[in-house]
Amino acid sequence: MKVLSISSQVVWGPVGNSAAVPALQAKGHEVLALPTITLSNHPGHGAPAGFRTQAEDMARMFAALEALGALSNLDAMLTGYFATVGQVEEVAGLLDRVAVPYLLVDPVMGDHGRLYIPQEVAEAIRTHLLPRASCLTPNAFELAWLSGHEVTDEASAIAAARSLSLPEVLATSVPSHDGLATLLVTSDEVHRIVAPKLAKVPNGTGDFLSGLYLAERLAQSPHHAFSAAMEMLSRAIWRSAGSSVLNVAGALHGS
């Protein structure tokens, strides 16, 4: 199947498209990857060098792809990190023009009680993309910010997810009495996987999970896609023990 993935791109240390795209390709999907920003490394590893994709450049790339017919038969779109409001608006405009049967919105906005993107960009994601989403993949902070509901445990996370009235919400880093829960909340079901809270986990697990879930979801039900994606994510975390970067390739290819 064909997927358009729009997120950050880094040279070293898989996050954004660098984590999500390999997950999709490993399942045989054709991926059109468009970076919103290109960086040498994740800021968590130190100040990066790089550049943004300007909104007008994104618009020109969309126009060229549409003229070629490359976006005429998309099966899904994944969105992740956005650097500017203009980028979000360009994606919303594309969604008005191009049919996308399944939209996964990974709202890469913040964590640990704060936004790490400008508030106006977060508000643009909430305004333009959230209502169109087939699936949302927030962490606990992002879920609380987008829903306007406090998220302190599994019950409050489920209530916040249901308040969004989306077909699927895959919420991560939800506080649980026995660790951190990842919850898949649909209109009529809740599935949960709880793992111990680890002292140090490399960046990129959320991006990787979004790619894994979408890769599986295009072929099977939410519940089975969730189980398969979480199993692969656990493998990646285990293989990354002691490393500062997520071992995406090792998890996907068993090396």
C-alpha cells in the first residue's frame, strides 16, 4: 500500500520519519517521505544543525507530486512533527484535495508537562488535523492538552481519549499502578499493555510505534495491529539497552 509520511528527518538517531518510514517499509508498504525539518540529530543529543522545509516549498512539492499523479491513490497518511503553522495548513489543504482513506496523526507537541513546539503550531494541529484523524497517537501530556481533560491514570486517559470522538486513539506513557500503560481506545473497546517504567529509553519510540501501528493497521484490525506493533516496539527497546539511540534496524531485521 502507498503511504505519505510527513514528519522530521534526522541524520543520526532514528526519530520522526527516520523511525516511522523503516517500520512501514519493512511491511512492504511504499512510502513517500516528506520532511518538515532536516536535522543532524535529535536535540536531546545536543544542539543540531539543519533546516526547515518552508511552507511554500512544501506547497511546491505537493503540487509537483499531484501533477505526476503520485498522490492519486494514497492508502494512508502519517503526520508527525511540524515546525510551523504554514506547514500544518499546507497539509490540511492537501487533505482537502486528495483522498486519504486513513490518516494517522502523531501529535509531536510536548511531554513532561510542557509544549516543546510553539503553541500556535500545536493549536493548528488541533484545529486542522485532529478532526480529520482516523487514529491519534499522543503521549499522556499530548492527550491531556488536546482533549482539555486531565490525564493522571488509565481511567482518565480513556475518558480523555473517548472525549475526542475519534475512531482510534493509541495513547502512550499513561501512568499506571504497575508501570506505564499504552492504551488503544476505540469506540467500543480498550486494549492495554503495561511495561515497567525504565530509567532511560532512547528518543524515537513514539515515532517508531506510530509507523509500526500504521504498517500493521493497513492489513488487520486495530487490536491485532496494536499487539503486533507493541511486540516489535518492545523488541526495539530491549535491543537498545545501554545505547543512546533506538535500534530500529535491529528490531525490524533481527540483527
